[in-house]
Amino acid sequence: MHRGQRRRRVTIKDVAAAAGVSYQTVSKVLNGQGSVAPETAQRIWEAARRLGYRPNVTARSLRKRATHLIGYSWYPISPDQTNPILDKFLSSAVRAAEEAGYHILLFPTEPDQDPADSYGRLVETNRVDGFILSTTNYDDPRIRYLLDAEVPFVAFGRSGPDLRFPYVDVDGRAGLRAAVHHLVEQGHRRIAFLGWPPSSRQGSARRNGYLEAMAQAGLPVDPEWIRVGEHRVTDGRRLTQELLALPQGRRPTAVAAVSDLLAIGAMQAARDAGLRLGAEFGVTGFDDTPGIQHLMPPLTSVRQPVWEAGQRIVEMLIALLRGETPEEREVLLEPRLIVRASSVKPGES
Amino acid sequence: MHRGQRRRRVTIKDVAAAAGVSYQTVSKVLNGQGSVAPETAQRIWEAARRLGYRPNVTARSLRKRATHLIGYSWYPISPDQTNPILDKFLSSAVRAAEEAGYHILLFPTEPDQDPADSYGRLVETNRVDGFILSTTNYDDPRIRYLLDAEVPFVAFGRSGPDLRFPYVDVDGRAGLRAAVHHLVEQGHRRIAFLGWPPSSRQGSARRNGYLEAMAQAGLPVDPEWIRVGEHRVTDGRRLTQELLALPQGRRPTAVAAVSDLLAIGAMQAARDAGLRLGAEFGVTGFDDTPGIQHLMPPLTSVRQPVWEAGQRIVEMLIALLRGETPEEREVLLEPRLIVRASSVKPGES
DNA sequence: AGAGGCGGGGCGAACGTTCGCCCGAACGTT
DNA sequence: AACGTTCGGGCGAACGTTCGCCCCGCCTCT
């Protein structure tokens, strides 16, 4: 309350003096430990309130050997793009963390950096208690390091089957299944897939979803329909041009892409070929990047439950830090297909 | 180097024992203070390296009364949008901070929250040494509080003229001047302005830029051409429809918008009215939001030097924290117009 | 009446640093 | 020979908590 005194901050000892007890007793009361007479406790609380006492988190950290800080690093991506989910993910995680008395510390990583350097440093100097990892992939060196060093962490995304660790991930397979399902319902029979190279863990999950949905619908898959490129518009465009160059009977009438950027490229290629999007050529993307609803036509896409992911990850990590074992160590969240005009034939509702 | 011992971390005392000196001497050597014989220093450095000593930042913080942590809060925005610059800004700030041995702590704020609560708490509990503020506006309560409490901070954005504080801002006035300039060069004479309500500090700077450029070009400004709305596509669309409903001679042939979302709305309205974008109706936006280069046609926009802003802000804040006075306390950065097809008449180069 | 139990609270120590003071030896000066 | 300076390094204390132990007095039970 009092904003008067600038310099010297009020400590537990000031409170003790004001309440006429030893400072250790104040600590007990404020932390609700030990047995203290109700009237004494009352006096102490009141003194603390009156003096505007705030515990010094640094001293507490030193004593308890826990900083209540969680490290989060992400790979900043190329300058012409935005991370579509960073904002929401961070908001979610930060909020969940705060509710448990934790805060989130950002730190920079270059993808090709030795994790022992950046992650190790941070934990060895007692900067953070644990980590949130994102953008995981097969054989992620960070995962190996953290497991090896026994540092608590939770990942946003899975890795290879040989590594067991707590994670939350979005079921990309189900997402692509839903997209293909929807295209089939729209009457498409020849549906192509724009994917990422096989080295991408997410890419192969989504690819499996595509294959499953096609099989489920009893539709054959021409090997030519499965094409891979980088996460770039130009690649989506090029790959789709190749698809449209296939002979009449093998030429797909729709594509399901693993990312919105690829899907945007597909839309461009289809338009260039004189096809009416939606009516003659269906396109779906992935991520529901903000802005794609303003494309012409608006792009159908798979939206990840980013908010929930942030919440769950933080909850799991904090449970870990408290020494509890979370009920689930491996969580898979369902994404949701957002249908827009790029994949809908005008005739049908 | 040794990843062997898990539990007990190596402290300064271990190093001292290994080097055969008192632990305070180790501290002196590692911090380069006091005078120590070269051979002894050598011995100490070597022991530290061999044992893999890492200073405990918590203990150091406690003693030095400085956490080397910087707080950053931002207002998470509505779910259907992405903050176009958060990713890059954070990368930049985090990197600059790390170079100086600082880290960045995220914390959540609701816009209508009492700053004394969130900001005050963080600094009173010694969580952070200072703050970075973003999305400032006139009469920002956070600024008042931080000035009042004498907490070091640097803002990304200005406020009213009555508050003096260190900031870095992008010159929105110059940005709009450039946009209007460009439209004039494209042959437009009747140019409208899509703005934000007058309560927005950024909005009025950009509005001034529009007015200045029009005056400079010797063009009259019809009051009907200045329209305000919220940061939404639908508003941009509605406002532009109103503009296009003006009688022949007063109807603008181009609009300069204060944000990409408004500009996208303007593009939609123009297209709905049967106008060919670029050729018959010019549109410019602001922010260079990722993705707008994929619109049809790609949208001309004003790009902010976000990376540089992050760097400068952190540098200033750290200077402040070190007790130095930064050379400049008020920095204005030039934005850059990125010209795309939405504002260019096909005939001209 | 003495033993045992329990509620209430004090006290020393520790967490891992940094800071400032002091002391002894070596050296050079008057 | 006595004195002042400088260098090298030790030592106590402090930063603000929390933890565990101990002690005291009162109540209760045998």
C-alpha cells in the first residue's frame, strides 16, 4: 500500500519487529507451517499487510533451491512469415504458469546449437527449474540432453518411438483424416497430398492420416499424388503445377496440404491453370493461420487447439517439478477442421 | 564438462578447496576484482574449469540485489488474429538481452488491470529489474505507475506529451506520408484515409502523416475521406463502401489505411464494387503482416523495423539498469514502404 | 505428585555469493 | 633501523529466506 519508502524494502524482520515475534515465526505463519497461536498469527498477518511486506523471491529461491521459472525456447522462423501460434501459445502457457506461481523465461536458440550449451547453462546456473520444448522432431538432440541430464521438461510435440518423455501433441493424423474425409464428401475421388520430407515427424503423421482416410473411403492412391516440399508457398505452387500436368484420368481434383503455405501455393497454381477454386478444385491447409480467411476464396484448414496445449503442458511440467507424477505423460489433442470456400462446391450446402 | 554428478552442484567452495585458497579469493578471481597473483589466478581458473563450476545466479542475485531479468508484458489479442510482430520482436529482444547477460520474463496482463498489481508485484518481490512496455497509448496507467515507483523501463511506443520517459517508436507519420506519396506518384488525386478513433496515439500520428503528404502534394482533402473504425476487416469494408458511395467527383480512387486488416476490408469492398485493384483503385496497408503478399493482388504495406526496435529497447533498458544514461532516451525509427500490386497501375513500371 | 504429551515459539544454521576490512610479508625509502 | 607502501589473500558479515531442533510451560493421565 504505502508507496513512500523507495530504497530499503520491507523484509520479514521488519514484520517480526512490528509484531513482536522472532522473524522465523513470521516465516512460519506466512507459509502456514508449524503451530502458532491464532492471535499471534493474526498480529503477524496484520503487520505484514500494514507494512506492505512482499517476500523476496530470490532469497526464497536460494533457500528452497527452486526458482519457479520455466524456460521456453523456440526457433524464430524466416523473416517473411509469422509463427501462427506463438502468440496464443505463450499467452496460454504464461497464464497457466502464473496461476501456479511460476513464470516463463524466454531464451534464444539456434537450431544447430549444442543443447548442452544453452539448456545446460540455464539449468546449471539455477536460472530455471524446467523447460518447455517446442518444434520437436525425430532424434531431437535437446530431448536426449534433457533426459540424460535428468532435467524436468515437457515437449509440445512427439519424437521417435525410442525416446520416452512427457509430451502434449496435436493429432496431425486425425487432422488430415478429417480434411480428406471432407474432400471425399464434397465428391472428390482423386485427392493429392502435399507433404513435407520424410525427415519430418509431423509430416509423416499427417501423411498417414491422408493414407488412412483414402483407404477408409475405398479410394486408390496414385503414387504420383504424394508430393513433398518445404514449408513455402512457391513449393506448393510448383508441386501443384506438376499434379495438374498429369494426364486427364490421373489428374487430381483436390489437394490436402500439410500446411497453409503449401495450400496457398496450390490455390495459386490452380487459379493459374484456370480452375475455379472450390467448384473445380478443392484445397485444404493446416494450422488455420490467421489471415487465410481473407484469401479469395477463404482457405479451409485444420486448426490446432493451441490454447489447450499450452495449459496442459504447463500443468504437466509443474506437476513434474513438484515431484508428482502427472496422470498422463503423453497427451494427444484433437484438432478441428475449419471448412471454408476453398474446398466446398457451390452447389452443395 | 563432466556430466557425472547429478545432485550436489559444484560451488565456489569446491573450487576453492581444489585450488587451495579461501572461497572468497575464488570469487575475486572469477569476477576479476582485487589483486591476486597470476599463478594463483591460473590455478583457480583451472580448478573451476575442471570441476565444471557454474555460478549460482540466485545467490548472486540475492547478494547483488539484481536479478538480471527483464519483464515483458503484452496484450494478447483477439483469437482470430496473430500479433504480426511478436515473434520477431521477442527474438530480437531476447537475443540482445542475452548478449548482456539478461533474460526476458513474460508475464500476462489484462488491459484493464491495475498496473500496481501486476507490475508492482513483480518488482517488489524482486522478480525483475526492469520492464519493456509495448502497445502504449495516451495516458497509459502503466507508465504513470512505473514512473511513480521509479522502476526502470523502456517503452515500445510513445504516449502523451506530458509524460517524459525513455522509448523507442516507429515513425507512423513518416510511414503514412510514404504511402500517400506513393499513391500520388501512381496518379491518384482523391485519396482517402482509413484510421483509428482519435483515442489512439498511433492512429493520430498516422493521420497527421496522411494530412501532411496530401498538403505537400497540393491536394485538397475532403473531410468525407477521413474515416475511422476498429482494427477489423469488416470495418475496413464498411468504411470503403461508404467512400465508394460518394458522388462521382468526390469519390476517392485510392485509400491509405492505418492497418492491414482495414486495407484488406478496403480491397474486398472495391472488388465487390467491380473495381480492378491497382489499376482502378489503389490500397495501402500498415504493418506488412505476413501473408498479405499472398492476397490477390498482394497488398502494399508499411513495414516496421521490428528487429531494430527490439535491439534498441533492450540496449537502452540495460544502460538504465547499469545506472548509465543512454545517449538517446527518445528514439524514432523509420519504417519502409513495401510496394506491391494493390497500389500499382499495371501500365507503369 | 511425577511422567508424558502437546501447543507455542525461539534460535542457530544454511542456501551460495559478494563486499569491505584487515593482516602479514616484501620491498623501497628516509 | 624504523617507517610507509604495495601486493596477495584471508576472514567476517551480509543479502532474505526456510528448516529443523530445542525449550518452556501447561494440561492430562496414571
